[in-house]
Amino acid sequence: MNNNFKVSRFIKFFLVIFTYQVNNICAQIQYDDQVPFIYYQQSIKLRFYKEDNPQFQVIDFSSKQFKKPPLVIVGVGFYNNKWDPDKQILFELVASSITNTQCNITLISDQSTSYLTGIKVNILAIDTSQFPFVNVINQNQQNINFDNYQFQEKRSYSSTLQGTKNVMVVVRGWKSSAKDSTMNSFSLTVFATNVDNQNYIITITTSQLSLTIFDVYYTIIEYVVNPPSQYGIISNYDNKYQNPTNEACFSSQNCTNYKRYFPVYFKIVKIQITQQQNYSNFYTSINQYQFSTFKFEQDPRLELTNYTLNSDTITYSYHTWDSSICTGSTSSFLFFYRKVCQNNQDIDITGNICINKCNIKNPLNDQQCLDCSSGQYFLQDKQLCQTEIPVGYECTQIDQFYKCQNCKIDNCQICKEGNPSQFNCTQCINTFYLFNNQCFSKQPDNTICNDNLICQDCSEKTCLTCILSQEQNLQCQTCYDQQIPYQGKCYKKDNPPNNTYCDWSKLICLPCTDLSCKICSNPNSIPQQCLSCQDNQFLYDGKCYSQNNPPNNTYCDQATLKCQKCNDINCATCSDPSKSPQQCLSCSNNQIIFNGQCYTKENPPNNTYCDWINLKCQPCNDINCATCSDPSKGLQKCLSCVNKSILFNGQCYTKDNPPNNTYCDWVSLKCQLCNDINCLTCSDPNQQNQYCLSCQKELQYLFNGKCYCGNGKFGIGCKQNCIQSCILCQDQSSCDKYSQERIYQKEDCHFSCSKCYIPHKDYACQECSSDTRQIQQLTSSCSCKEGYIESGVAECKIEQTLQPNNNFQSSIKARQ
């Protein structure tokens, strides 16, 4: 390369006397309004009042010789609608059947529902094969859900557009409700807001008393500002007369029509006008329709007119007339221009600058430059000279000028030669980011960039962008769509950060107050609950539990990690409720598990002895005990009995089997010893003259409330003899009943007896002395019959008031 370059220098020196030197001037790019090929525009009437206008028209742009079917944009330049309370507003402008030479423009409007009396359509067609720096999106926003009379949609530019970008919106139709008594206006505005180099927001607004807006049809035009092309675009948005406008005549019917023109002015780059007053080189469309509708059959009329194009100003006017009450309007314009340079310069579209032509050309090849003027830069790949440092080249000084090699890296400002035929970019052009030897119009995903827009990889691959923490670690700062940054990492909805509540509508996560939660409910709600748990933990009633510490009073399935409430509220844990019967497996503090149930000290298991220190129970030896004493400490005794049993001397007794030689109160469940040891059971000892109710086994005779051996015997084992002729006695000194072999007559007997075994005793009768009496076999006494009472003589007295007669008690009392 160096040898060739020396030869070139020699030829240059030799030929310099035979050639002329071009004037060394470098000027800025200028602009003119002639853009011959890349676009076409036209204004047509699709409907006009009292005219037979078509609703369909073919647009012929064959004269433009487009290389491919263009992008076609349709907007409104004139609008006239006759209000009818019973009719809604419905129309849409559509471009279809688009070829290299023509397209169809159609007005979709149902006259039975929408009384549209006039519309003028502004058409713009762009050949993207010659100008690929624009993108068009036709949007049909249907069933709009307004929030406080506003609808917004955030959008990102097409990925095909590189460089500084802008956006313009064109309305091409809508659908609204019919008028009713509550509505006195029509209000619709569509425009782009929050426009930056990455995103923008499409905003649609209406108003409180407006006819309801259902659908809006609009076109979004995205484009590159000052692209690397011979052509460029300028657009702007006018809001000078936005509702409510301060211009009195804008909405007043009292102003004459000629006063109802309202001009707008826009400054643009200074251009060379080749056709003065030619307005065909800029495109306009109405963005806001704001009318009062209270007057029946009022005709809202709005038109963009009086277009002019001066060297640095675009002008047009809003026009409204007759009965129209227009309270405001806005519009957008778009202007194409062409870049030009002075005669001795060429345009460098990659850098958007004018460059000097070659100073000396090779006579054998006029496409090859041999010399540049002193201080200039020779671009080897283009064989051009220029005075400014070229963008995207590495330049080395040779003699009085610089030899420059193309970095071959798009949008690179400065580069250095690395390996042969390969360059490394060290700095990108303004606003571009350098990453992996490439330049990007926006920060590359998964990177962190310094103030010089030089970027490096984030250590965490899930990051969109990252930052350097105080500990000098790279952490996620922003994430990809629908991901949340949390503690330096990015998370998707199907894999949220551990121990958090995440609001996916706001893309924010908050830590759970309970560390055992994996996912929890909103921490601002009270009480916060776990929605899922860490691995191998149970979720129950909004809380998480380890397998070693399950929730109280539950059965937990370790396979499914689900818990169910125990049927028995006393269980701490229990068996599977599907396998009947369910049993307690463990109990709460200070409770004892016994035979699958839990018991407290106040309510121990039946027929057991329970050790409340070691929390163990064992069954009593005596099945009649409710509770019993410690069997390890001597003879076991009952400490309490089951219902309707009596505890007596360490044993439990039922009513059918009471303790020996006792009187038992089965209401209070208490027993007392009888006074007479011969009794098996006896009457209440608290009453006078206690008597036996039953006798011990060896004493076979119960007579007069006492127990006897009988057969003339008494004493232990019934081995001693009573006195002669005595059959019932308790000692040898007395006789309670004599043998029936000796019978006494009336005079010797008690007055109640006519015959007796013992003289003058009321308990030894054989026969009674009166028919008013009857003999009692148990006591051998003659008591008064029922209906009679004792009189103290043989005959009983008739009882005046009948009372229940206890014959046995009467006999005892008579003896007393």
C-alpha cells in the first residue's frame, strides 16, 4: 500500500502542472423543495354537499415511477356533518389495492346512521424502496375504554428505523353514539405525546358532555429525522386553536364567513423555493374535531386551506363558516425536502455534510483521486477529499494531508486499526452507544454504559440494563418487558423472587413480612397471608409450617404438602381423616395421648392412672375405676368412678352391687357404714332407729329391721343357741321371736293380735284382732288396712283424708 501511494504522489507531482486545482471550499448542506421521486400527494373530494361525489376513487401515481408499492396515508382536509339527534357519526377512510402505479381510496360511511355531507381526503404515498426511513401503522382502536375522558397507549418505534426518530398521527375516521338530551358537543383529539428516541404515547381524548366515542381509526407515521439520505422529513403539531380556543370568531355565528379564517405558521429549515406559492410539497391533516351540537341540524364545517410555502415558513388556515359552532381544532403537517450542495462539492449522505471534490484526479481513471489540498482528508473508499474530520474513519497523516480508511462500522465516530483489515471502534457518533465493537441508537440490552456511552455486559443475563452497587457489583436496574427488578435481578411472572408480593400491573415487588412465605399477599393488607411456601413446607390458613412443626390440630400430607383440620379439636396432629376412625397422633402442651385421643389433667381418660409429669397413662386394674392410683406404689385403688358409681374405700360400686355393710345415697353418690355390722345394706344412718334392709350372707333372716341366724342360733358362725323356744335372737339374754309351737290367746297378746307367739308383743302376731287390720309377714305385726289409721285398740279408725300408707313404717312406729 505504501509503495503504491508513493507512485501516486509522484504522478500527482508530475501532473500538477497540467491540471487545474479545484477551489477548496466546504459548505453546509442546503435544502430545496424539489423531491421528485420518493412521494406523491393529492387532495380529493369523496363527498360534497349537493354534489354527486363518489365514495370510491382510483388514485394514479404512475408518473412517479415508484419501484415498489408505496405506503399510502389518508387524512381529512375538509369535514362537514349535518347533526341529527337520531343519528350517530360513522366513517372511515381506507386505502386498498395498492400497486406501484395506483391505489383505491374508499369512504366507508352508512348514510342511514351517519349524515356525512362533505369530506375532502388528503393522500400521501411514500416509496420506501427509495426512502426506507419511514414506517406507517394503520390502527383501528375499537371499543375504547376511556379513563377520565382519556385513552393512552405506549408504543415503541419499529426496529428497522435507526437514528433520531419522530412521530406524526393522522385521523382517518371514527364511530360515535347518537345525540341525546345530556350531550351538547362532539369532542375527539388524537395526538402523540411523550415522544423520545425510543418510545411515544398515542393519546385519544374526549370530554364530559360529548357524544360517546366507540372506535377511532388513525395512522401513525414514524420516521428518522435527518436520515442518511438525499431526502428528509419535517413534521409538526399545531395546538394554537385547541379547545377551548380564545379566538372569538372561531365558534361565533355572529362573525361573517370571511372573518372565520384562522392562520397558523411553522418555521422550518431555510429552503430554496423553485415553485413559489406551491403548497404541494407539504401534507396536512386535521387531528381535533371539537363542535357544539345543541342546535338541531347544525352543520359543523371545518377545512384546512390557504396553503403557502415560503423560504423558511409553512402557512395554512382553519376555515369554519355559516351555522358551524366549532370550539377548537388542531392539525399536523409533514414536509419533504431535498439536500443540496454547492457546485464544487458533493453531498456525503452518510455524514449529512458537503465534501470537496478531488483536487487532482488520475488521468487514466477519473474516479481515482490522487491529491487533496493541504490539511484535507482523503477518503480512500470514496476517492474524495474533505476538510472536516470524517466520521467513521481512521486517518493517518501523509505529507500535508490525511489518508483515511473506512472503519466499516455503522455510526462509528472514531476507530483504530486492529487485526489486518479489521478496525475497532473506540467512539460512536453522538447519542449512539458503543458495545462489542458496534454502535447502537439506544442502549443495548443487558448492558451498563458510562457517561461516554461506552457499554459492557451486565453480569446477570436477565437484566435489560444494570448499575454498579455500593459493593461494586453489577445489579439489574431495568428488565425486559413484563419483568420486575428486585434486589439486583430480574424476575418473570412464572418465577417471582422468593419471599415477596409482586404487583405485576405496576411491576414492583415488596418483601413478605413472614420469612417463611415463598409468595405472599399484599403487605398492605391486614393480616398478610402466605400464598405459597418454601420447599417441603406446609401451607395452611395463610401460614407456612415446616414438616417438623406442622400447624396445630391438623393432618398434613407430606406428599401433597397440604393440611386438613382434625375432627377432634384436642389433637395437635392426627391421622388421615379419610381412613376412619381418625385418631390423634400428638397432643398440645400438657396433654396426654391415650388410645388415639388427647386428654387434659382436668378431663383424663376413663379407667386410667395418668402420670402428668411424664405425660403417660395406663389402664386401671379395676375396670370400675374412672381414675386410679399409681400401680407401682402398692395396692392400686380407685380415685374416682364412672357416672352413677360410688367410690368407697378405694373401690367403685354400682347400685346393683353396693359395698358391704353400708347405706349409699345414689343421688349424692356417697356411702356410710351401717351401725349394725350384721346388715348387708341399711337405712339412712342419719335418721333415728336405723334398720337393716338386707343381711350378711350367713344371716339368712331379716326380722323387724334386724338380721338373725334363725333356727334358734346366734353369734359368729351361728353356733350358739338362743333360749328355749326362741328361734330369732342376737344374744342369749333376749328373744326376738319364739317358736310357733306355743300359741297365746287374745288376752295374753298385744291388742292388735288375736293369737301370738310372744305375749304382749306387736311383732309376734299369728292372727289379727280385727278385720280392719292385716298381718305383715316380714314383721309378724298387724297393721291397719289402707283407709284406716291406728286407734290404740283392736279396731282401727277410718281415715278422714286418705294418705299413702307405708305398712312397714306404720308397723315400726306402732312398736315405738
